[in-house]
Amino acid sequence: MLIPYLALGGRIILLGWERILVKKLGEKSDSISGTFLFFGLGTIFLLPALFFVDIVLSTSILFYVTLSSFVYSIAFWLYVKSLSEGEASLVSPLYNFNVFFLLILAVTFLGEKLSLFKVLGLLFLFYGVSFLNRKKNIIESFKAILLDKSCQYMIIASLLIAVGRTIDGNAIKITPPILYAFYLNLGISLFLLASIIAKRNLSTTIKLFKEKTKIATLSGGLNAYSYLFLLIAFTGIEVSIAEPASMTAMIITVILAGKILKENIKERLLGVAIMLIGLWLLFI
């Protein structure tokens, strides 16, 4: 029972650092190439883990992996593009809007009720967002975020990630976490590689890897195992606890953005704290 909690702790730490490395990987680089390295190297890092599971691939698993890989390949291209072009402390908290979109999907398609706690959670979530790009009033703050291209990319990415998480929830019922994490990373890598080849950008990808070998390798490793740790956490911890707990990683990201990237995070830390309260309320 201890393993899921250790995995959750690992997930939080790795995810906090991951976004800083992704920003450095994507800066002044082709976003699709950066995303491919992110998942391609992640796939390689997961290879040793396959020795601990039986390799199986049924039609059902292939369906889930293909569908989820396609959705995630677009989502994480936008994720990398957002971090590359925007400030990490500004766009990273918006990643957690996938919880908001998950709630909307559940209410719309699964008939889930909007409780008082969920309504309060949404209010806290949106109020916290207004601190990320603080202006003279809340309306102007939201306007500044919605008109920012990097923020737009992350919001769309979070919507697609919500769709992907819904698919994952069904897939993990019939696939061991390690095996599913490997298949998913491989599937995303193949979709991105196909796009790179179609655009004749392979030389650009190779050049990026040569220029940023250490950052690309580290980000790929963090990506692979932060996701694997999340899947392992789900085997022993309810999603209603594990998901909001893993979102505390954005505190680590914002602090690191201030320390390493020298971003102005004073008001953003307050916004992140308010958003976390909202996220927890959504799961009550």
C-alpha cells in the first residue's frame, strides 16, 4: 500500500521539474521536434520496465492506445509550444484546467451533478487564474490571459488532455500500467514522427537533439516516469485524492521558474494557492 503513495510523491516532484526542462527544450526550437524528443526518449527510458510485465497487445488495447496517442500527440505539441513561448509560471498552472474540462465532460455525458462544492471549486479556480497575469480588475486579467497565444495553447492542450485521461481510465482496466505507459509513449512518438517526416523536418529534429542532448534526455526521462508514477498511484489511491494532490507540482514549477528562469512569481504564487483550493473542492 506504501508504493502508490511513494509513486504519487515521485509524480509531484518529477512533474514540477519537467515543465522547466520542457521550456528549455522548446525555446527557439521547432515544437513538434521538441515534443517528439520528449516522448521518443521517454519511450526508450521505459524499455527496462517491460522486463517486469508480460507483453500483451489485444485489439481492445490497440484501439485505446491509438486513440489516446492521437489525442495526446496534439495536446502535448501544444503543451510544449505553450511552455516554449510563454513564461512557465504563467502557463503551467493553466495545465490543470484539464480537471475543469473533465468535470464538464462528466456533467454533459455522464449525468454527474454540479454540487455546491464543485461550484465553489470552479469559482476559486477562475479567481486564482486572474492572479497569473494581474491587471487593474478581474475582467482585464482574464482578457490578458485569453488573448495571450501561449495561454491559449495551454488551455486547448488541457482540454485534449482531459479527453486523453478519460480514455486512459478505461484502458488501464485492461492493461498493466507499465505496459500502457510504454505503448502510449511509443504511439505518441510514432504520430509525431509521421508529422515530422511529412513536413520534411527530420534534419531539424536531429539538429535539436545534438544541440540540447542533456535537456532532451532529462525531459524524456521525467516525462516517462512522472506519467508511470501517476498510473501506479491510481492502483492504490482514489483519483479524487491522487489527481488534485499531483497538481501541487505547479507550486514547484512556479518556484523553480522564479529561481532558475528569473520570472516574477510573487502574485502568481498566490494565484496558484487559490487554484489549488478550487481543484480540491472539485473533487469533494
